[in-house]
Amino acid sequence: MVFAPSLTTAKSESAVARDPALDFTKGILVLFMVLYHWLNYFVGLKGQYYNYLRFLTPSFIFITGFVISQIHFAKYGRGSAQLSSRLMVRGLKLLGIFVGLNILMGIAVPNSLVRSCFAESSLPAILSSVFVSGNMVADAGRKTAAFTILVPIAYLLIVSAGLNLLCRRVKYVFHYAFSLLLLGIFLLRAHGMQSFNLGLLMIGVMGVALGYARREQIAALVSHPYVLCGIYGVYLVVITIWDVTSPVQTMGAVLTTILIYVAGKSRGEPGMIRGSAILLGKYSLFGYISQIAILQVLRRVSWFYEHGVIVLLLSLLLGFALTVGAVELLDWARVKSRMVNRSYQLVFA
């Protein structure tokens, strides 16, 4: 999963078998997130091109759930108390990281989201928008927090920790949970209400349910890339002509994730680009945080805005390169320094 428990330490510690295609998928999603935030910071918050990136947040949630059942169930076994404990701790850590990062931004960054929100919105409205509804917009119309994707992922890990304990008694408990969440979303909408966090949690639980698929079933699916590309083409036509509704967004997230996974399934030794994406996938949480910090710094360099489109695009390339470079530096430092490795495990593992 994108921000799920890290079960390895560094390159030299590969005792736990990983699926390189899954790491590749997570790494590519982080790079798409670089593009998304670059558009936010350097181009603007509005534009139809955002329709083609609406898959991003649900894709992160979906693959997080998929890895819980596809990888961690195989390692720990369904119903494992050890796995539930690990998921619970990881989920609480993510909430702690989310709160800590926003406090840090509020202290260190002038005109940050946190400062603006507390100046113009009430605390209950902020807490409700972040931790309940998930729409991240309080009563003043401003976005209430940064790193918001961490909240629904944390909820998915915490809920999965509880549901996992029921797996021994109820084999398809995640499938039932998905159905109940879907019903809850329909009931809310019938009463004119909406919860983005609930919708994302539903997509994550769906990912866990689909992760029950056997390896041969997954292999059969990815062996038909042309069919998948054809379906994806229909999806692109739909979001070009019509608005991106929640069902369409969910379909786009699943299709995009599958196609990236298919691309990562190529045989042979990975080249430089694929290898960098795989490494980025192993450190996806660190990469996600790093790319926001890197783009925030680049955003404040006025030179990029003063020399036309070509130079502006350079900031995007720098965002990609520096994000990958930060991950490679961390991976190298973990091998060289026990203190760095322990610090990483304390915060991210």
C-alpha cells in the first residue's frame, strides 16, 4: 500500500519479499502527485486538466487496501493479532504525522493554510472538515489543512486492524464492510449530505476486498493490456465530455492503478527510470512529504515565473528530480547510518 507499514529497512535488508510492480505503481503515483501539486502551485487551482488527475487520491487509498490483503495477509495470515497491532500503530502514526506536519507548517510558513484557517474559521468547523467530512474546507471557504490524504489512509489502516481480527470468524468481513460503507454513502446522499472521508474509506476497503484475488487471477487480468487500454480510453472520453462523478472517479482510480501495475510488470532487470520509480514506491510516504516541501521551496523562487513557459517547466522537472534524489539519499543514509535507519523506522515504519 502506498503509506502502509514498511516491512523492510533498506536495500541491504530484503528479507521480506516485495512485489516490484506494486512498488513501481506507488512510485508512479507519487510522481503524478508531484505533477498535481506543481499545477496547484505554479499554474492555478482551476482547469479541466484536473479531471485527468482526479484518480490520484482514490488510487492511493485503493492500493493501500489492496496491499493489506494481497501482501500482508500472506505474510502474517488473516486474523493475525500481530498484523492488527501493526496496522493500528501505523494508522495512529499517520494521524500524528498529519497533525505534526500541519503544526510545523503553521509555525514555519507565513500565510500557511493552518494560520489562515485559525484566523478565519472556528476550531469545531476546522476539526469537522478535516476529521469527519473530509472536504477540507471550513466556514470561511479556505482549505483547512495540508497533507490531507494521510487522514483517510490512517482511517483505513485503523478500520482494517479491527476488521482483520474478525477474519477468522467471518471470512469475507471486508466485503460486508464495503457493502455497508456503500450503503452508508447512498443514505447520506439521499439526505443531502456527503463525507469524502467515508467515500475514500469505502474505496480503500474495496481495495482490501479485491486483494483477496489469487495471484493467477491477477496474472490473467494483467495479461490483457489492450482490453484494459480500451476500457481506459472509454473512461477518458467520459471524463472529457461529462463531469467526473464519484463512481467515474472510482472507476478511473482502479483502472489507472491496474494499468500502472501492468507497466511495472515488465520482465528483466529494471532500467534507471523503472528502478527509480520502484525505490520511490518503497519510500512513498517520505516521497509524498518531500515533494510537497520541495515544491513549496521552488514556488518561492520568482526566477521561474519571470522567464516564460520553458523555464517554468524546469521547475516541474526539478520537482521530479529532487523528489527522487531525496528518496535515494535517504535509502543510502539508512545503509550508512544506524541512527538514520532507526529514526526512519520510528517515524515511518
